Amino acid sequence: MHVPFLDLTAQYRTIESEIRAALDRVFERGRFILGPEVEAFEAEFAAYLGVPYAVGVASGTDGLTLALQALGVGPGDEVITVSHTAVATVVGIERSGARPVLVDVDPATWTIDPAAVRAAVTDRTRAVVAVHLYGNPADMDALLEIGQAHGLYLIEDACQAHGARYRRQRVGTLGHVGVFSFYPTKNLGGYGDGGMVVTADPTVAERLRRLREYGWRQRFISEQAGTNSRLDEIQAACLRVKLSRLDEWNERRRTLARLYRESLRDTPVQFQGVLPDAEPVYHLLVIRVPDRDGLQAFLAEHGIGTMVHYPQAVHQQPAYRHLSRRDLSVTEQIVQEILSLPIYPELPEAAVGYVADCIRAFYRG
């Protein structure tokens, strides 16, 4: 059996007619940047999350930068986050002018460790970026408590967590600002880059709208230094189609994740821990295993696609070895042992069974 790591064409085939209709609508209108499709998608995504304001931007990375700038975080400020994340998290912080401070993750959930955050706070700390890694919610109660105690902004990097819940509330809406990516592989992915910043603060939302387009409130008049980070009409139109199916697709991912867990119960495989009252969306199904490289090679020989998210922590990469960091021993161990298995809504359950059979065969020797 051949099991690809991901098959985006399978999803497209289920919504092809609706996507083509959405594209026709955009081309017939002849408007391609910050038009009615973006406005409608912003409103629909905000309603889905249960938050008053959503501002479309060009990418999740831009969203993180603009979120920090809209909150007034910049040069001279420190922002605490994790090293076990997509490098985009740190790129977004650095581009705001602030200095990332990297802390370790919880050994069970692999998300930011609140105790490590607490220990890293200094008089220069202005914000914490909590990453809901692989679609698994971080410990928001503890982080909010730390933020309130020290007067810190809490930004949620929900770029992998569209639709995930923490205590029945959608992630991205618990902190001061939430940031989402619509990169094509995401649970809610476009056909190119795109992102969204959400907030309950009208002042922050207005700043975000100005910052994403040259600091304009009135066209061609820059009231402040901004940038060009606009969600385009084509992506918004396609994302509107997909948003209506997001909960259904996420539930399918949870079903497949449960099947993986049940099928691999009596093996050396360790799954990402989930907090009580948290509902992940399994953007990625990541396991921790002994001899990760050997298992990956074995699965490839049997036609199974896998990936490693991420083979190096951010602080281990040449461009970021200079970053300030605390003890990262858990992170450094995790990156040697993690492996991402195929999971997407169109994946047949028989394929999950085959992957699990091959993993068991590998560990039986």
C-alpha cells in the first residue's frame, strides 16, 4: 500500500465545483485585494471563533509581527516563546524589533512550559507567544495567570490550531491577540499564503488594519509606518468555502488520531499529551519513538510518507544560535525522537491500520 504523508488534491476533489464558483465570482468582479471576499471572510471567521474582530493579512508570520506592533511591543522589549516550533514564530517576533527569549516545553504536551515562562520573566519582558503546537492547546490558564501577575501581553500562535478548543473556547480568543496561518497544508488552508489576526480590542484591530496597508486610514495617506501585508480576494473566497467544512474535517482528524492511539497502544510509541478540557485538531499527528530515523526509513521502504516537525529546534539552527534562551533540555531531546505520521481528512482508516501494522513490525524486529 502507498500512503502519502499528505494529499491536498483529495480535498480539492471534494469541493472542486464550489472552489471554481468562488474563483469565478472574484474574476467576474475584477477586484483582487482587500475587497468584499476578504471583508466577508473576516466576518465569518470572527463569528466562527466568537471574537469581535478579525483582520486578514498576507501570512501567519506577518500576523505575529503586526500583532506585536499593534500592541506596542518592539525594540528593547523581550518576548518569551518556545524553541520547539516552526521558525516562523521567532521570525515574527524578531521582525517586530523585539528580542525572543526561548524557553522549554512541557515534557507531556510539548507546548510551552508555564514554569519555564515564569522563570524567564524580567523587567524587559512585554509579551509571551504561546504556540498551540500541532493543533494542541497550550496551558492557557497558567499563562494567563502569569501574564496578569506581570502585566504581560499574551499572543496565541494558533497557526496550526484552527478550531481547537480550550475549556470550550476556541483558541486564538483567550489571549490579547490570536494569529492564524492559511498556508495550504493547514487544517484551514488556502491555495497560497494568507493569515488572520483576531482580537477583542477595537483599538488593536484598527491599528492592525492600518499597519497591514502602509499605515493608511485614508488611501495614500500614511499616518504611521506600516507595511504591505494584505490577504487577497482569491484566497479569501476559497477559504470561505473551506470554513464551512472545517469542523467536519477536524472531527475526522480526531477520529483518525484515536485510531492511531488505539492501534499503537502496546508499542514504544508516545503520543502528545492533551490537557484536561482541551480539544486538539491534529494539524499533525506526531509521535515520539526510539530510533526515529530507523523507523522513518522502514516506513519509507513500505510506501509510507512521514516528516519531522521539526528536525532542529530554532536555537539549533545557524541563523538563531545567538538567541537568548533558558534550559532547553526537553526540547533538545524531543527533536531527536519525533516523527509526523500521515493524517488528513481524506485518509482511509485502512491506511492508518497499515501504518500502525508497519510500526509494530518495526519494533518487533
